[in-house]
Amino acid sequence: MKLAGYVLPIDRADIDTDQIIPAHLLTGVETTGLGEHLFKGMPGGRELLEGAHPQADVIVARENFGCGSSREHAAWSLRDRGFRAVIAPSFARIFHENAYNNGVAPIVVAAEHIDGLLGAERLHIDLIDETIATPDGGTIHFTLDPLRKQFLLEGGYMEFMAKRIPRVRGWLAAKAS
Amino acid sequence: MPQSLFDKIWEAHVVEELPGGNALVFVDRIVAHEITTPAGALEIQRNFGDVLFDPKRIVAIYDHVSPAKDTETAIQGKILRDWAKRHGIAMHDIGQNGICHVVAPERGYVEPGMSLACGDSHTCTLGAFGAFALGIGTTAQAGAMLAGCLILQRPKVMKITLEGRLAHGATAKDLALYVIAQIGFKGATNHVIEYGGSTIESLSMDERMTLCNMAIESGATTGLCPPDETTFSYLRGRERQPTGEAFERNVARWRTLRADSGATYASEIVLDVSGLRPIVTWGTNPGESAPLDGTVPADASAASLEYMGLTRGTPLRSLGLDQAFIGSCTNSRLSDLRAAADVLRGRKVTIPTIVTPGSQAVKRAAEREGLHDVFQDAGALWTHSSCGPCLGMSMGVIAPGARCISSTNRNFPGRMGAGGRVHLASPAVVAASAVLGHIAGPEELAPVGAAEASVR
Ligand code: SF4
């Protein structure tokens, strides 16, 4: 699956989930429609989004993206605003899992690539081949979690879990005996 | 092969190895609160026939916005409540509730060796009991409610050995901030921190919870304290724990939950904390801290300084404050309130000060000791239990540019209100600062009664 690849560069580390969507906006019970709240907690966040390419679907940021709270609303708001990937040298664990479960690819690349990627207007990203083609003709390979890649591309986390119920019950029964 | 404590707990819960180094990990207990649970409960209701793997393993706790502040949060609460009732899930509703990480242990829902998950990053608090307790997203929680399991990458294990007794004035909060400063704000990402050493052994369960509460602030999946007699005596007689023989049988089993000697770790750190002094954050993440006696560091990041309205070299003690807050899952248990009350007894606060007990049970216990009188005599606001000002979601929001000293765990930009500035510290430091109106330690306060004496 290929992305449009228009980049929203955010030259910051440690973008926490309070910045992605602040707590006072977590009062709903639906997972859609949160795009309007994206980056409302980030200093300068609204201006950043206003300046973004209308088809921007990739964020490039520095390390530890998505740290802090477990709120899946962070992934929901990114997804709802049209973002399909975040490229960063590292992600906080809970956000990393949430992103996979909501069609937002958490793409880990070495820190040395970030300067170049922050400067790119458009990248060619193929989530199936796990490659980023850069404007200078180079290719960066990344690795997605092979199990979660399936949830990323097709959804189905809950269906996967539902299928495991008999096995889990069996495991539990064996443990009890 | 000798195993770490975490290895043992992990292996006892792996149902199935999955591709890509993932594992299907059984969850013994799910804690559900009203902000992150409803969407998952609705998903199961809409697509999977409203069934749960085992409602008896779930506990619902009304916590973040308690009581509801508007229609939307009332709907969240109603969905949680109706769902709990429908499935016979134990629920701690408004009036018998509090912050889930405070209520769950005080009611005995967590125990050594268990796996426990909740849609809240500070679930790591409960690692203090020697449980694998971790925060997860709503989808992962829904999956666990449906199928009893999480999909996890096996975390690495970082061993942190703390040696020495805490000196007078140093608290578990200072210890937590110190550890984060040592290993870095993201230094334990994808790791479980296994604590050990004489310091841990000397800490009460409240203190261990304060320490483990902030494991996530170094990126850790959770913190883990080896269970010992302190753990067992805390749990003995708790509401959800068995009594008599049955409890003692569990204790015998828990006593075996120890790291093997010779266990290997991804990394090991030993810290002598006997000289620890109070610590306060100056920046915009919990790793950006300095000793209370210190200054804003010379290598402070420009972005943090700008947000916090600070310059390098400024003494922390000189910083004027607009609000003080004592509460949150880090520091709102009875021992924390006692520490704050010891400072405030006979004194007056000079800035708006909010004291929020971590649970209604803590509130009642504090009132039986007269702590509510101490706080209110000092001029502080004594509230019901809730997350309160901690996350700028319900009450106690601070204005842009306002500076708040807080016993909470996060000082991210906007955490307690858009543009607000948060300094993290222990309850005693928050209380002393509330009296003086600037960041201060209890030793700076005039003896109680001295002020009146000098006036006369
Ligand atoms: S007290 Fe604060 S950190 Fe703790 S659970 Fe509530 S909002 Fe989260």
C-alpha cells in the first residue's frame, strides 16, 4: 500500500499524547471525528496544521513520539485528520501499539535520516515493501511488526482476538488442572 | 537458566507465541475507567455480541471526571455503569471511588505475580505489588475484555538496585524523579524496570507505589518491586483478598516469587540514594529536574525554557507560584496527605491550594485523623477524590502562563491547562511552597507560632 506521501514535518522530540490531543477533549465515546482536535495541545500546533499540505498524510518527527498517556484518541485523531504514517527514530510503547491498531504506521528509521526526511516535501512510502524513496533518489528500508502489519493494513485486531478465545479457555483450563 | 522476577511472571502468562516476537499474554485483572473503556465496550457490543471473556476479572472504577462535569462525561459514566451492571462487573461508583490506581490496591484487586492491565498509562503504579501491571490503549483493552489476552512484544528487563535509606526530607517522589533523571525520560522504553536493593525493602507500599507510578515517565512498560512481608501485610484483610488459611496459602506461594540469583538483565544500574535531597522539575517532562536547592541547568533546552518562562541559572527556590496541588495517583494516599498536613499544620497558604485525596476511602481516613481541618484551617481547598487538576480535564485547570507546583507525575506542556506551567515535587515541598508562594522546602518555614510572637 502506497501513501500520497506529503509530509508534515515536526522538528521536535517527545511529542506527548497531551500535545496530540489534550485531556479535556477526551470526553466522547466514539473513535471517529477527533481530527479537528489534533495537536490542540501542542504549542504552535494549530498553525503547524494550517500550514500543512492539504493531502499531507505523513508526519516526520524526532524520537519518542507519542509518549505519555495511553489515550488511543491520539491515534484516532491522527487517523481522522488523514495521517497514515508517522516516521520517527522511536515511539513510546503504548502509542506504537495504538498506531498499528488504527491504520497509522509507526515507521522507525535511524535518527540520522530524520534531518533529510524533515526537509522533504513528498516521500514515496510503500507500507507493503517497507520502503521510503527519498527525493534524492535514495531508499530507506524500515521494518514493520509482521503480525501488527496485518492489523495496520486490513484492521482486524478484535477479530484476531475473538478467534483465539477457545485456545485461551483451553490454556486456562489446563493451568487450573 | 536463572530467571528474573519479570521472566517468571511473563512465562506464567504466555498463552501462545505469535509471529514477529509477539506473544499472546493472559490478563488476570482488567481495571476499567470511564474515559478509555466506553469505546471498547461499545465495540464489543456492536460487533461481538456484548460478550466478555470473564466479567469477574474486570473491575470498573469511576475516576477521572468524578462526578461528571457535563453531558458528555455523564454519558461516559453511564455507559461504564450500565455495562458493569449488565455483566455483573464489580463497580466502584461515585461516592465509593477514586483514582483507579489508588482504589484497586486499597480494595485488594492486585496481588503479586498477577498480570493486570488498564487503559491508563499509570497502571504501572501497581507493579509495586510484584504484579505485571501495564497501561494499554482502548483497542488492546477491548481485546482483553473479549479474549482475556493482550498481544505484547516481550519487554527487556532493566534491573535498578537502590541502596541506602532515604534521608530526612527525601521522599519516594524524590526517588522517582531521581531515577528518571538518571536513566532518562525515555531511557526505559520497551523495558520493565525490576527494582531491588535495601532502599526498596525499607519502603512502605505507598512509597513503592509512588516510585512505580513514575516508571512510565522513563518510558518503561512498568516497574516491579519484589513482593515481601510489607506487601503481604498490606494485602492481608483487604476487601477482595481471601481470609485466613486461603490468604496464607497465597502468601506462601508469593514468597517464592523472587528473581533467581544469577539472573541476567538487559541492563543493570546500582544507585546509592542515601544522600538524596528533594527534587523539583523545572522543564516540560519529568526528566527535566534539579535539586530543590539547585538552579535551572546550563544545558536546559531552549524550547522547555521558553514554555516554562525560565532562564538558565535561575534558582528554583526563587520561582513565584500561582497554584499548588496535592493529589494524583502519584501522591494522594494517606501517607502523602499526612506529610502535607505536617507542613501545613498551624500555617496559612498564600496561593490557591487544592488538596484532593486519591480515593473516598483515603478521604474518610484522613478526616478521621482531622487532616481535613488542617488543610482547611490553612486555607486550602479540600475536595472529594478524583484525578482532579492533574490532567486539566475537570477541576483546578490553570491559566496560560500560570505556574503550579504539583505532587503529580506529568509536567508536559498544557497538562494542567493550555499554556500552564507545572513543577513536580513531593507533597511536603508542595505544601511548603503553598505557604511561601514560591518554590520552597519545609525547612524554610518559620516555626509555627513564631510569626505571631514577633508581631507581639
Ligand atoms: S491522577 Fe493524573 S496521572 Fe493519575 S490516573 Fe488520574 S489523570 Fe492519570
